Amino acid sequence: MTSSDVSTRETGHLAVASTTLGPWRAAGAVGVVGAAAAAGIDLISLHWSLSLLAGPASIGLFLFFLVGGVGSVVSRKGGDRRLRRWAAEHPWQTALVPAAGLAVTNTLTQFFLSSSGVFASIWTGLWHAAVLGVVIGVVGQVMGSRHSS
């Protein structure tokens, strides 16, 4: 199946489906450990404020989507091999799914757990998602080029 055989809507469905093949349980564990470590550092350093949970939650979400997203573009185990191949061939489209998930969840986290306003929360969610999307896309692109050669 070539890219010309797939419509834009089908491409979106393939990106979501290939992202679900990532190691999301391991990603959850990494996210929880990262958030707990960040919260512990905030507590030990007496960096207490009304937004004590916003920073660690943001770090935990970033790590969760990073591990799950990278795993979905580079993993070769389990799941449908056609979806894995599609994800390896289209790392940037696959990277958009976890980036969108991070943008939404991080925006809501910043808005409800910090003293940030609506626009500051949206900005924070978007730039974190952009960084995540670039990291996942670059890792997928590099790993895809290494496996094809």
C-alpha cells in the first residue's frame, strides 16, 4: 500500500492505530516515577506554591507520551506488523498523535493545577507538544533510516 492509495482520513486512523502499539504500560510507569521524583525534589527544596503539582504532573505527562510515542515508532515486537511498518515509514505522522495528547492534557493540567491563565496554559501545552513531536519524529526518522539501510 503506497501513500497515494491512502486518504487523509485513513492516514489519521493509521497514525492513531500505530500509536496504540506503543509500550503504554511502561510509559505509565516512567511517567509516574518522573512525576514522583519531580514532586519529591520540589518538596525537599521547599519549592512550595499553589502550583506544587503542576510542574511534576507536566513532567510526568511528557515522559508518559515520550516513552509511549517513541516506542510506537521504533518497536518491532508484537502487534500488527503492517501497522508497525507504516509507523516506521511515517514517523512524523505517528508523532502527531502523542503530541496532540500531550497538548490537550498538559494544557488542562496547567490551567487547573497552576495559577496560569487560559492563554499561558495553551502556550505551555503547545510548546511542550511541539518539542515532544520533534523528538519522536527525529527518533523515528533516524531509526527508520537505520533499519532500511
